Amino acid sequence: MAHDWQPDFEQLVDEHQSMVFSLALRMTGDRGLAEEIAQDVFLEFDRRLGKMESADHARFWLRRVAMSRSVDALRRRQTRGTDRWVEMEDHHGIHAEERTSPLGARLEQLLATLPEPQRAALVLRYQEELTPEEIAAALEAPLATVKSHLQRGLKLLRAKAAIHLKEFVREKECVRGV
Amino acid sequence: MEFEPLDDFEEKLKRSFERWPAPPELKRRLMENRRRRKERPRWFALPREVLVAVSLSLGVGVFAALYSGIASYQHEQQREGEAARQQVLTALRITDHALDNINKQLAAHGRASQE
């Protein structure tokens, strides 16, 4: 089908590199790997540029492929059995605190402990602000499954936050000498 | 589960899960990789029909080479077999000739003793 949209690769990279990199980083917890994934995604995108019908189509494609490549990379790494966030901080020098608040950093760490399908759903929900229907399309999963992952993931994250953030507040108070 | 409006916890998540800025070198490396990829000769990017034709020709070539190799091997075996058969026949002819001579000598010797 013919379409009028004329994509500009460089402009699309500028526009979407943060989204693709952030999805990969939140899914894998590894800055180096996230960069590799982003490179692969954009090079594949370049090959298929002629098939992109609109800006929305391009954004949807980038989001879907970034998620699937991240999940593939995670599965390849699972055999290593390393803790993602320990590895991330030890080997790649990334500190979640560098940009977000300390509370935000804790939430990022807690997110990393969730099962991968729940984490994927929550990242798309709260980073990309997608509806469950859009998440289902991005993950190529049934809507009911996505809703269940969102529900369970949020419940689990809330429970973990209730425990860990209390400890966090207590630690902060101790540091301040309260 | 209600998705709108977000509760306090979800608002915190939304604020915490803002997009990270992409590393500054990401785009530079990407454009460099892209340029290198476009410069590379891409024989695999030939039209599908050409690739199919080349693959078929290669397949036929390999088959012909194998077939002629097998035929040549069989021919050589047949030739060696025939040579061996001829050698045996020659040996038999020589033996036959030798036995014939011995018989003639024995007969001549018998006749001489009778006389």
C-alpha cells in the first residue's frame, strides 16, 4: 500500500533513542547491553524504513522490537544467574540515583526484582504511559494476560515497596540523626 | 483494576520511570555503523530470483560433479576387472599350452619305449 510519509532516519533516531534505550535499560538493567540492543533495533529499523507508513507506525515498531530484543537478551543471559542490578552497578558504573530521586532509585531497583513479563508490562505502563490495549499490542500478548501482569506486578511492587521503603526512610532518618 | 486515575503510588512510579537520556555516543556509533553497513558489498541483497538461480546452478554443478565422479570410478573398476580377467585367461592359455607340450612329450616317450 502506498503511503505519503517520508521518514528521516536521523530525525527518528533523535526522537526515539531515549525511548528505545530506556526500555532496554529497564528491562535488562545493563547499560552496555541496552546500548547494543538500541543499536540493533535502529539498524533493523533502517532496513525496514521504507515499510514504515507513519510516525505512529514507526514508534509502535520501535517500541515492540526494543521490548522483544530486550526479552531475548535477558533470556540469553538467564543461564549466567547474575543479579541484574548488582551487575549493573558493579560493572557498568550506573547509579540509578544519578538522575532520579533516591526514592525513584529504590523503585527502579524493586522493579528489577519483578518477573520479566510483569516488569515489561509495568515499564510500558509507567514509562511509556500506554493503555493495557497498547501494551498487549506492543508485547504481542493477549489483553487478559497483560491486565493480569499489570495487576500482579503492581501488587508485588507495592508490597515490596511497603517493606523496603520503610527501611529506606528509617536509614535516612538514622543518617540525619533523627 | 482501575487504570485511571492513577493513585499516589502509581504517580510515584510514573515520575520515577521517566525515560533515561540516551548516551551521547549512541547516535554517533549508530550512524557510523549504518554508514559502514551501506558501504559493504551486499551480495545477499541481490534479487531473490538471482539468488535462487545461482543456488540451483551450484546444486546442479555439485550433482553433475558427483555423478561423473561415480561414473568414472565405476568405469575404472570395470577396466581393472577386465584386465584381471584377461591376465587369468592368458595364464590359463599358457598353462594349457605347457600341459599340451608335456602330453606330447609323454606320448613321444611312450612310443619310443614301445619301439
